[in-house]
Amino acid sequence: MDKAAQMERRIEKIKKALADLGDMRPGSLSTQTRSWGGQYGQLSYTHLGKGHTEYVPPERVKDVKWQIDNYRKFKDLTQEWVTLAIELCKLKTTQKDQE
């Protein structure tokens, strides 16, 4: 299989993985301690140039961690897709020039 076909096949796998991701959200989750005792989760993120902070109750921490992980996967996959797309375009241009 030639290099262009391998890249196209990988891009299709990336598209499928993106479609299967599910819920996602950016940010980081930290544990905060109240001055009078007890802990809670705090989600911090920037969206559209604006910082946000949200309270996360203990029963939702696991879901939020999963959503953050999905967002990181989304970013990694889209970056790989763009990198492959650039290389594929260069390769196709080179092949056309050689014809």
C-alpha cells in the first residue's frame, strides 16, 4: 500500500474515533478544601477567551474526569488529523508535479 493510501486510511480511523468520543469538556479538575472542613471538586477552563470555574459535586467527579479525558483525546486526534492532512496534501502535490 502506498503512503497516501496509508494516510487516508489513518484519517478515516481518526474520524471514526472522533465520532465515538461522547461527552467532552475542556479544563482541569482540582480538589479544594473548605476552611470549615470537607472537600469538593473545582473545574477550571477557558472557553472563547474567557475563564470559567465550576463547582463539581463528589458524585459527578468521575463523569467530569471522563469528559476531560475525552476532550484531551479529541485534541490529540484532531492534531494528528491536521498533521496527516498537511503531509497528504504535500504528497499529492509532489505526485502531480511528477506526472
